[in-house]
Amino acid sequence: MVPREFTAALLKAIIRKLSGNITGGGQLVKASRVIVKGKKGGEPTTYIYDRIGNEWEAGIALSIGAQMVAAGSIAEKGVHPPEGCIEPQGFFQELKKRGLKIIEKITIEREL
């Protein structure tokens, strides 16, 4: 077996299993993970955000951003990356209202 084909088959099987657990049995189309590492309160902290969804969700985040601009929730003018002008928790709540699932995992390393 070609290593690339093995890896693709393995990842498809893993994603299929995760898809059923997170989407309630629906078919998975996309998965993404964001890992943020840094310090919070002087302690090494890691945030992991996982999202699994379907193709119909593709434009929802962009739509929410446009609605926030129209409503005046985003005051900055010009071109900015989302992380520089959108308050994350409010944005995640808007995603949740529309049925998108994002799972947050937080790890704090500290000496006891």
C-alpha cells in the first residue's frame, strides 16, 4: 500500500468516527482545529478549538461578520483580520445560534 493512500484511508476513518459523535450521525464534510498556546495569569495555557461540520456551513461565518459590520458591532474601518476586530465569545455565540458546534479544550500547566 502506498503511504499516502494509507494515511488518507486512516484519516477518513477517524473523521467518520468523530463525525458521528459530534454531528449526531450526520455526514462530515469539514473539520478544523485551532491551537493557541501562551501564558494566562503567568501560567502556560493551551486552548484547542475543534469544529466539525457540513458543506452548508461554509458561508455562515462570513455572513455573521457582515451582519456585525452592518449592525455597527465592528467599529474598525478598512481591512483587518477577524482576530483583530471581532470579539470571539460573541462570534462563537452567533455560530452556536445557527447550529454550529465548536468544542473548546483548555489546558493549564502549573506546579502544585
